[in-house]
Amino acid sequence: MIDYDGEEALVVKRPDHVDPRAEVDFDIYNPPNVRDGFHAAWKTLQNRAVSNIVWTPRNGGHWIATSGHAIKEIFADNRYFSSRINFVPKAAAEFSKLMPSTMDPPEHRPVRNLLNANLSPKAIGRSEGWMRDLVISLIEGFRSRGECNFTAEYAEKLPIQVFLKIVDLPIGDGAKLKFLADEILRPTGKLTPQQAMQGFFDYLDGPLNARIGGDGEDLLSRIANSKIGDRALTRFEMLNMSVAVLIGGLDTVVNFLGFMMDFLAQHPAERRRLAANPVLIPIAVEEFIRRFPVVTIGRVVKQDVEYEGVTLKAGDMVMLPTVLHGLDDRENDEPMAVRFNRDVFEHSTFGNGIHRCAGIHLARSEIRITLKEWLVRIPEFEVAQHTLAVSGGGIVGSLEPLHLTWATPTYSGDAR
């Protein structure tokens, strides 16, 4: 196990207020058997949990909500649960106060409002034309070859290039920024989180300087020239918010796309149904979002409280694995199955409450356009033989590298 100092992950003794029956040995950065399946590894915890919230001694010791109900409720409860610290180990997280994700009411709302204009449904709708062009260009870049490394040639390019366009930064900088984001979300020890954050700050210093006082409409320009109340943002606030939006845009959809396409490659009946009935794609998007969440985020307990039969003390950390809400049998019938005829999709994939993901509309558009344009061009594909895509844990789960192969299809026309 690797923690944020690059050493063996901190394992602590169970505190007196934790019932021994609630203790499990579970490392969110390396769930048991995660290499065989990220979602299945988390589902195993849910199946064996003796209560809706359990405690692990790993990564400094923290609680894990295991039921969909608890996850959804804690996300929205600002009275007892604070967003001030949102990952573990807690000591390592103290240095990182990304805005607005680590802000509580009432300070949260005016900062969150700064992001909404560029990520609203209307704004994303205006961007779908060039997003579709990018999707088609990426697919056509390898379609005639009959194979691709989906992770490297598509999943790591589409969301990153889309987001870099939204913030008006060079496309060629994507790999460097993705590396910094990975060292925060899935630390390998190559950099400490402090070093990764400083890397972001150093990178963004010049672009922010250039945009202060300008009239650009990209998200970075809006951050550089916005106000909170009647005051301009401080330099640190500009850098902090910019890092927050970059991390959010550079990683989550990248990994989600891998899990979705791996499923379609290995389930030809569902894939062919979508290819033959593109009208189902919007419903499929919601089902995939329910089935393949990737984020685990945390809250810190603000005051002592009895919750779901356990005693939570002020300062305790509670991790909220979004994967477990959508996979809860009490919330969704046959949750491990992918079905395109569900009437209700119960999940917390984008969080809940005031911190519900600001990029929700962008993510849905990227997923929907990917499905539509891919299936019309490459309707038949499978995982390449003798290759293995490996799942990994972390604040954001991962699957890589995913190699796909297909008989070169004949395509003519426009899927638009």
C-alpha cells in the first residue's frame, strides 16, 4: 500500500468508540482483489458489511458508508458532515483545500456559482458540435486499423481535450496535467500531493496572469476575473479553483469510459441492441452512469452523533464510495446487471446535495456522443486476445490499458 508520503499506508488501532463488530480491513486505494474488477471488489465489501457504515484501520482509520441510503444522506447532510476534508489519510488531506469542493455553506454557494455559467446545460449544448467533431476525428484515426488501445487513444484524449478547450489551455499539455492529477487521486509515490499541487500552481501561474483583466469567456478567464461578493478573488483562490476544475475534468470521465466500453466489448447482446436502436442511447447513458461509478470522496464529522447504529465522533472521517449506491440491492433490482429498461436509476454517481458534480452535463454529453458515434462506426468489437485491462483503486477507480479489436467495418454516411 502507498500513502501520500510514499510509505506503507498508515494502519491505526481501533478507537474505543468504534464497535469491534463494525471493523473491516479494507483499503480504498487497494481494495481486495481489485485487479479482477473494481466494482466487484467494492460490492464484496457491501455484501459482507454488518452495518450500513463500517470502520477500517487503513489510511489513518476512517468510516466507510456501505448502503445507498447512507451514502446519499451523508452527501447532503451539511449539519453533521463537513466537506472541509474529503479524502484520506486525513493528515495528508489537510493541505488541500480545493474550492468549492472543500467548502461548506454559506461560503460554498457564491464560489460554486462561478463555475455554473461555463458548465450549464445551455453552455454544454453550444459545445456539442465541436465535441462531436472531436469524437469522430478520434475514432476515424484508428477505425481502419481494426484495433486500438482505447485507454490511450480515446479515453485519455476525449475528456482531456474537451476540458482543455473549455479552459482554453494547450491540448499538448494534457499528459503533463493528467500525471499531476493522478498523483493526487491515485498516488504512486512519484510525487507527494504537495508537489503535485505545486506543479499545478506553477503551470497555471502564467495563464492566469495573462487573463486577468481580459474579456475571455473560457472558464479560466471567468475564474481570473470573477468576484466573491464585492471583492476580487485572491491569487490563491484563483489557483485553487483552477486546480479543482482541472482535476475534475482530467480524470473521472477518462476512467468511466474504460469501464463502459469494456462492458460493451464483452456483452455483444447489449451492444448490438444499442447499435440497432440508437433511440435507447439516452437511457443507456443513465444505466451506465448508475452501474459504473468511479469516485470515492469523504466527509469529516462535525459533531458527535449516533448514525446508523454507530457512534461517530467529531473529527472522524467518513468515506462515501459512489460505486456502492448504484450497486445496492435495496436501491436497484439486480444492480450488477446492465438493463436498458429500468424506470428508475438510483445512484450517487455525481454526488448529492450542494456538492453535486458541476460537470454532470458535460459528462453526460461526452458519454452520449461517444456511444452514438462509436456504435455507428464500429458496431462489432471485442477485447483483444492476450491482453489484460487491470482495475485499480483510489479516489477515482481506474481500468487500463483496454485494448479493443474489430474486423475493419465499411462505413459511409454521417451519424449526426
